[in-house]
Amino acid sequence: MTNPNFCPTCGSRNSGATFGWDPQRVNADETILTGVGFCCGDCDSQWMAHGFVMIANRKGGVPSEEAQAAFLEAMSKAGDLRIEPIED
């Protein structure tokens, strides 16, 4: 199974989202991102997770019902998850 939280280069889980494409504002604090870039904290590799959808919440905590509904809609349109390394 493809998982963007594991580094495709070294296999580390010490990774995190760094940026996203196609931002869709839900409300003042939440945005849906489709297509997210990740970076590894161990080997500095970077990769793009096409088809990956996430809720960016500026205040943290549990996403609103509105954001959860927008997330489900975006997921239905996202397509298959594909990991692609970003070359320097």
C-alpha cells in the first residue's frame, strides 16, 4: 500500500507535509488541500503525493463538520494516490 507518511527513499516515518496544491477555502480557519508535498526529516528527500487530500486547520483540533463534508467531496474527486519524488 502506498503511504505518503513513509519516506520513499529511506523508509523513515520522520516526515511531514510541507505544502499543498489546489487550496479550497472552507471557512476562515480551514482549507482543503489536494496534492500535498512531503519532506523527510532524516534524509531530506522530498516527494509529492498526488491524490492525497488533507484538511489544513489553522487552529488545530477537530475539523468542523463543514470541513469534513468538503474533505469527503474532495476525496471522491482526487483519483488514485501516487507518490512521485521531487528531484533537486
